[in-house]
Amino acid sequence: MKFTKMHGLGNDYVCVNVFEEHVENPPVLAHAVSDRHTGIGSDGLILIGRSEAADVRMTVYNSDGSRARMCGNGIRCVAKYAVERGLTPGPEVRIDTDAGMKVAECHVVDGVVRSVRVDMSRPALAASEIPSTIPVDRIIDHPFHLRQSYPQASACAELHTEYVITCVSMGNPHAVVFVDDLVSIDLDNIGPNFEHAPEFPEGVNTHFVRVDSPRHVTMRTWERGSGATRACGTGACAVCVAGSVTKRTRRKITATLPGGDLDLEWADNDHVYMTGPAVEVFTGNWHG
């Protein structure tokens, strides 16, 4: 099976062109190729295939084999792949996803896609749309008591339990926690407990965010199904919305993640726009 390793700000994926390749069991394949010791190494698997309604179809599987409805960094990689491989002439690419149709605009220089701006559609703020069972209409600056719902995360570490969260869906669920100190966050312990908290029946991606100015934030992420990642595109979009609704930031910001910067705008049409790079690392053949 031919594959292409790609990443957006270090959030890396094994991409397979299913116009040409056949993938029989994507969840099993995702788990195998993502292993950084015995596989290719990635945060997940992306299948790029045909769509009757769009230029291409993107299907995403996390490293644990679970299926993700949307991936912000992955969709930029798909747009780059589609334009550079001639699946669509570009620079605009219409991409069908489990979270609906998305439109990506590629910035192309000498035939190479340098960056991609994606219309990530409207955010959802209703608790039922996250989804969450927290009994409020919107989870905005809401006190949250975190329980040891996933004791395997760290059997010895003491779990800090009191947080204030703001929740946003960008086609997948996000909990945003604004903090003063990012360094002291025990992400490997806290992240899994958020992910598996019973208040989030489909799990949740969790982002710890320091507001540096009204136009700039720094964030760390725990992604459901993948763990700590160097970047999360939908998460950065959620942070842009959360910062605005809580009056901490403007509607147009730059988010600094461990892998680099993303530019976000929650525009007047209620759509969130994300701009950032996509990089092809290498191609190869999988014989696993």
C-alpha cells in the first residue's frame, strides 16, 4: 500500500489515496501505522477518496483506531495533496468530511502549496451539540469538577480537580480551559481524565490556553483518541471562539501551539476560518 506522510504543525498523519489503494480495515490499519516504534509513526490515518458532492472525501482515524469526524490540520494536508497530485485543479478544494462540506483555499507558489485557509463552518455552543450532559444551555466559563475517570492515566499522580471550562464543537467536541501557567499542567494525567469524563459521552478534546494579548494565545492540547499532540486545528478554532465569547480575546487571533502558529478568525458570517501550513514529509510502501 502506497502512503504519504504529512503534517500540519507537527500534527502528523499517514495519508492514503483510496482512488488507487484499497484499505480493508481502516481502524486496524490506523492503529498499526501510527505506532512510532513498530509502524510509520503518526497521530492517525487519513483516507483520501472520491466524493459525489465534492472534489475529494476525507476520512480520519485516530491513532487508537477510533474515527474522527473532523481534523483541522489533516484537512490542510488533504487540500495540499489534492492540488499537488492533480486530483483537483485548485486553488480551491471542496472536501467532504464526516462533519460536512469544507472549502479550502490553497496558496500555491511554483506548484507547491505553501499554506491553506479553510472555512471550518459555524461553531456550535449548545451543550447538547458538544455533546455534554452538563445541565446548562451553553457551557461558558462553567465550573467543572474533574474526577479520576481514567485511572490508567497516572496511578501515582495527584489529580487537580477544579476547573472552569468553555465548550465548543467544531464538528468535534472541545473543552477550553484558560490558565495563567501552561508549564505546570500535567497533561498526561489531566488529559485522559477529561477525555473519558462521563459528562462528555463521545469524549472531548481538551485545550489549556494562556492569553498573551487580545490577539494572541498559547495553547497545549490533549486530543481524544490520540493523546498529547503538537497541534490541533479544530481545537485552535474552538479556542478562538471561546476567547471571544468570554471576552478574553478578539475574534481574530494567532494561536501558538507546540508545533507552530495558526491564524484564526471568527468572521461576521459566523464561520471560523483557519490558516496554516501543510507539509509533505515522505512517501513509501506499507507492507504490514
